[in-house]
Amino acid sequence: MSKQSEQKTVSQKMDELSELVAWFEGDEFELEQALETYSKAEKLAAEIEHDLTNLKNEITVLKEKFDA
Amino acid sequence: MASDQTPKFSVSDFIAVVNQSLEYSFGTVEIEGEVASFKVNQGKWVFFDLKDATGSVNCFMSLFQLRVPVEDGMKVVVRAVPKITAWGKFSLTIQSIRPSGEGSLKKSFELLKAKLDKEGLFSPERKRSLPEIPGHIAVISSTSAAGYADFVKILNDRWGGLKVDVAHVQVQGESAPEQMIRAISYFNQQEVLPEVLVIIRGGGSADDLAAFNDEPLVRAIASSRIPTIVGVGHEVDVSLADMVADRRAATPSNAAQIVVPDKKELTNMLGQLVHRVLARTDGIVDDFMKETKATLRQGWTMLDMRVDLLQSQLVTSRQVMAAYDPKAVLSRGYAIVRGEAMVGGEITIEQQKRIITAEVKNVEAI
């Protein structure tokens, strides 16, 4: 997994994956690039799955008091 | 006859002493009764009588302290300080007022609902969409409440990597609305706003949930810069806070289901996406191959046609050539005569199978 990729949120990765999938279904599709793009999409999907399995929510109860 | 022990006061002092005695004796009191002669003066001051079957007491409060609609006949509980006014009139200075009993709660709910509806606060056009996958959310709830625990459990089951800031507040009782308003204001003043504001509380009686029908709270939710989701009580409980929120959740658990997608579903979807891409690529490769084969087939057909044409032309040429072949002419009985066509000259006559040498006897023009 690349360092740059690790810094992205799951949401950003999902957007990126959607773009890759859209490329396959769009007019700009070129067979020569398909293999490379498919590998990228497959890797991204695996990263997202990994993130979803391993990431924990960071829950912070604020110290601020809201009573008067 | 008054003795020297009898206290003497000026009127003002007497009123002050009575008020002091009242304060020592009661401080703040809660009184339940029915509202009568309710009126608002100068858009600022509220006056009404609080009565029961045999008694009645004057009440006074500022309009801004009135957080729920009140009208004559409603049963309410007031929190108040008993006082004698400068004019000697006994009155309750109201600090807060809340409807009491199912009928009054319902009445108050309906009055406020109609008022806010008229202002368009519940209009569908005001509803903002929530982000599909938020990265940062804010939660306003009591961290000790069961509803909060349900929310956190479902949230953790469904999603990960989420930053969740929780404002612990009271979610029932008199101070609950104000605490929630402060929490809403706190989150709305952050430099980086959370993407969703979740307000939750588990089930309870109508009285327990009354805080979520508080007018200032409802207005604070409506004016939040952060999109809101409110999940209060159970499916059947409907509060004005629910109605004004960008999204209503039936319960705190349902709020968690709405605010984040389910990672299991998403993982399945990822598999389907990759499969779809693969199928699409396979389809395109198949199409390319079919097209290539068709082009090749067309090429072969053209080539065949060319060869046929050339063969046909060759046959024709051969036929023409054969027609011009001198041997063929000789075979039909003709002869080729060579030599000088002059009397006494020698000529050769070539036939199919022999060559004759002859002398020219005569030459005549025809």
C-alpha cells in the first residue's frame, strides 16, 4: 500500500474507485490502458476493504460543559 | 394596644421583609395548576393566573422565558419565586413553565407545531442531504443513556475510521434544551465543522421527551449550519426536533444506520464493482476479437473474389490467345504463304502438316 494512498480517507478512495469504474464504462475507455486501470481499481478495492476491516472509530467525549 | 415589641416598618421595608421571609421559607417552588387569563403585554411580558378548584395566584414572566406555547385551560407546572410586588400584590415570578399531563403536552406540541409549520421550518425544501460517507460527525446526547450506547454499538459495527466528537448533555429535564442548544452552538462555531450533527436520546415518557419539543431547541436545530439528524425515543415517538431535522431517525440505533453505510454491504458492493469492471473489459475484448475476425473474414472474401476475377480474366485471355494461334488457323485448313509474289518467283506454302515449295505462274490483282 503506498504512503499517499494510506493518507486518503475511505471516502476519497471510494470516489477514486468510482472514477476508475466510470472510466471503464465511459467513452474514454482504451483497451491498452484497461489492464493497468483494472489493476489499480482492484488494488484500491482491496485497500478499502482492508481499511473497513481494520479502522476503528475515534470517539471523543468533549471536556466542555454545556450546563449554564 | 400595640406593645413596644410590635415591629414597625415602612411599607417598602415591610414588603422587603415579607419577600425575604418568603425566600427563606420557599426559595424556588414548583406549582401545578391550570392557566387562566393568559396574556402577553408589549410583546415582552407574560401575565396569567394559575388556578385550581379553589385557589388562584397571579403569575408573571418574561416572554423569552416562555419556551413552549401556553394557552388558557392548559395544565402546567411552573417553577417560580413567590413575591409581593411593590404594589403589595402577591405574585409568582416564573422562571420556567412546562405543560403537565398528556393533554397539555399534546396541546402545547400542536400549537408549536402549527406555529413552526407556518414559518416553513418543516418544509421538505429546507432538508439538506447528509454525506454518504462522513469522516467527522458530532453527537449530542447523554453518554450514560442506553440510547447513546446503542448508537455507538451500531456505529462501530457498521463503520470505521470515523472521528466522533460527543457533547455530553442532559437529554431530559428543565436544563436539557438549553444544554443541547449550547452544544449545537459549540459545534457550529468550530473552525472545521463536523459533517453531520447527530442528536439522540432513547425512549421515555412523553414528559421525558418533552425537551425535544422546546421551541428554542427546535429553532437551534433548524438554524444549524451542520446538517442534522435527530433520533429520539422509539419509532412511534415524534418530536418537533425530529420534524425540523434534515433527517429523522426512528431511534438512536436507526440514526447510526443512517449516518454511516454498512461496511459489510460496501465490501460486497466493492466485489461487485470489480467484477463489473472485469466483465466490461472481457466484453470489450470479445467485441474487439469479433470485430477483428469479421474484418479478417471480409478480407478473405475480397481476396477470393479477386482471385476468381483474375482466373476468369486469364481464361478469357487464353481463349483470345487461342483464337489468334496460327497453328489453330492452319488446323482449320488455311495455309501460310511466304516468298515473293511475282511470276517466276519461289514461294513456300505452310499447311498444318506439310510445307510446299512452289513457283509463281501468274499474279493478278483482285
